[in-house]
Amino acid sequence: MTTPVFAAMGARAVRDGLASKEFSAREIATASLERVSALNGEVHAYLETTEALALVAAARLDAAVASGTLDEIGPLAGVPVAFKDNMNLLGTHTTCSSKMLENYVSPYTATCVERTIAAGGIVLGKLNMDEFAFGSSTETSAFGPTKNPWDLSRVPGGSSGGSAAAVAAGMATITLGSDTGGSIRQPGSFCGTVAVKPTYGVVSRYGVVAFGSSLDQVGPFTRSVEDAAFIMNAIAGHDVRDCTSQVNEVDFTANLGEGVRGMRIGVVPTFMEAPGLTAEVKAKVEESIEHLRQMGAEIVEVELPNAQAAMSAYYVLGPCEAFSNMARFDSVRYGYRAEGCKDLNSQYAASREAGFGPETRRRIMLGSYLLSAGVYDAYYYPAQQVRTLITEDYVRAYEQVDCIIAPVSPRTAFKFGEVSDPTEMYLSDMFTVSINIAGNGGLSMPVGLGADTGLPVGVQLISPAFKDENMLRVAAALETVYGPAPVAPDFAAGKAGE
Ligand code: GLN
């Protein structure tokens, strides 16, 4: 009998196979790790694999099967998982894809990671990203980019590019990423996976290296909406170590099968007419709207009049918060230290110059300028006012609708080096940043391939704050039309000897 590609199966199938002793958790761990080592040279999704931890997790699961206590572990039992490299996991490197943290070993574990493993995940390793999560292509990683499994000459998106590519290549069933302005949803759309940015406060950020503390949120990449709901149930909820995390009273799986009949779904005309939105992406969003209409949803036009200012506000607020968060990497408490400096100031300067890549330095310089005396009043203060206006726009829109549908990214995955101007790169997030600014939930749902490029397209579903179950319900309805996300064709057949 050939070994199945465990990391290409859904959580339910993995669990059923374990429960019926069709395979053991140890087999899942060893076959998945073999597959990662066979494929990672091509995709470069993983920066580190965690063989010992995977075997420990598997031993716990096999013991539970043997003693008949698997039910106590829950629906993620045996699922191969992996984490973006800005998430601490005791004893592993947490580099944030930066030379600054190349040798940093986590002394503790992030809450989201701990909960995923407690829920039965078999941890395979840590995943590549844009340096400190600044970027939209994973090209700013100090350790080389991740490649898009659908076309290795193209970027997987970013900053959680490794997390998206690992799921798309069947090198993990579920991965976690973080999203400050689009870093879960945009790579999800480029790699054709389900990718969820929950409402700010749903998932604890404890142990996740901060970029923009008022914007950052952790969320999953999966191939099915059901798996997304399972992992959301595992990671959501209050954590005493993150004061912004909220108590979760929602079962994210509860309404997945309810369909959209009677739901009001909003369409934002200014998003659909935005310059730069490619015809193939627009066509897919329109097609999805039509499917939802046919399934009984009421489609309503809503206005977000201030959303066009979201990019400007984000590129003030994001760098200001990043500047403040990056201050800890001073070569004394953390990080790379340049040798042979004659005093402390020159050590700071030389270490930060050599330890940070160009995009990180750009964000630090921007934030430092924007927060300086005199400049602060002209940029930071108005950006906070714009933030309030955008938040109020969403509150008003959700008086009329239960969920909004929009594009994720204006285009499909681009080629390496194709977008070299930073401002053009920033436009990747034109449809995603306003959601981080307002703090509500957004996800990317794969809806097939674009007519012109033949590459995956995602549509964005946007929930009111703390109503993330609404977007999951709409995503589940779309999944009945488009199916769960496939493993990218070149990786669908086992290349690791399966
Ligand atoms: N691409 C955006 C940026 O570069 C968003 C990144 C993110 O969400 N971490 O800031």
C-alpha cells in the first residue's frame, strides 16, 4: 500500500485514519517530514524543521489511540502543522527571516503555537517570511525567497509567503501566519489557500514578534473552510499574557453548513472600480457575487467613503509602530552584534546597519521621521483621525449587511523581481489594509484560476468585528461551488516517494 500524502489531507480524514488505526501518528510525522525534506529545496517554505518535536507530538497521539483517549484531543489530532518564523517555539530558531535574529533561539512558546500543538497538531517546523513581516512577496527574507508552488518563477506573496506555500504544496495541512496589512490574505490569494485574518483580539499575539501592535493579528492557512474553523476554535480566546485578547464564545464550525440564504452581503463599488484591479480578478469577484446571489444571498451596495485613505494612513501608522517595536533589536539585549566598534553608539549603528535589510531600514527611518517633533502633528495625528473615520465607515456598512465581498489583491502572483518599486509593492494591499485599520475580520477564499494568467485568485470576505463566523459561513457556501483548495498541480502527485 502506498503511503498517503498526509499533509495534503484534511483534518477530518487524518483524524478518522488515526482513530481507525489505518495509520499511526508516527507514520504521519515521518512521512510528512520526508516530504518536506524532498520538496523544500524547490519551494523554500521551511527555514527549519522540527523532527524531535514532531516525534514527541506523534508519541502522545499514538499513546492516546492505544488508550482509547483520542477523543480528548479534539479535531486537529495528527494534523501536520507549521508556524511563521515570527512565532516563538521553545528551543527553535525564531529569526523573522532576518540576519538580526539569525542565532536567536526561543526561550518560550507563543500562545497560538502552544494551543495548536495542544490541540493535536504535529509540528513540522518554522516558515519563511518577509523580514520582520515587512513586504508582500517574501523577497525581503534574508535567507532567500519562498517560491510559489503554482509557478516557481513567481512570488508566493507575503509577508507570510512560507505559510501559504507550505499549504499550497501539501507540505503542511495547516499553518499559522500573521497579518498587519494583508500578510495572511494576500499570500493566501496568490497560493490559492483559505487564509483567515480574524478580528483584532480574537487570537493572542503573545510570543509573536511584533510589527504593528495595534494592527497585528494571527490566523491560519488551510485548504478547507472546515479546517480553518477547527484551527480557529483551537487558537481563539483570552490569554492573560495579551491584554488585547478577548474571551471567545463562538464555535467557528457551528454555522458552516447554513448557507447564505437570507444573508445580506455587501459590495463596495469603489473597490470594484479601483484603478489597478485586473480584469481577471474583477471577473472572479463578480462570478462569486453571482453564485452567492443564486444561493439566496441579498447583494447590497455599501459605501466605505474613507477607505481610499487607508493606504496613506497605514503607511504612517505601520512604520511608526514598527519603528518603536524594532528598537529592542539593539545588539545588546537582542540580535546581531557588529564586532570591533569603539563605543556603544557606533555598535548600535553598525549592528543595525548590517543586521537589518533595506526594507526594514526603510520602515525604521520612515517611522522615526514621522514621530519626530513637528512632523508628528502633520502625519501621525491625522492618520489616527483617519483610522477613526474608516472604523466608523465599517460600523455604518454593517448596519446594512452581514458580510462584505471584495477583491483580496488587485492581481495574481507576480514574477520575482517584477515589482521593484516599493510604492508599487505597497499597492498589493490596497484592498486589505483598511480591515487591519478598522480591526475587523477578513479572509481570502480561493475561487479558481484567473482567465488570463491561469493562477489562483482569492476573493475577500470581510466580517463585522467579532462576527468572524459570518465570513466563514459565506466562505463555506462558496466552497460548495469552487471546492476546497487543491494542492498545486506540480506537487499534487507525491514527489517524496509516495
Ligand atoms: N505588505 C504590507 C507591508 O509590507 C503588510 C505586511 C503585513 O501584513 N505584515 O507592510
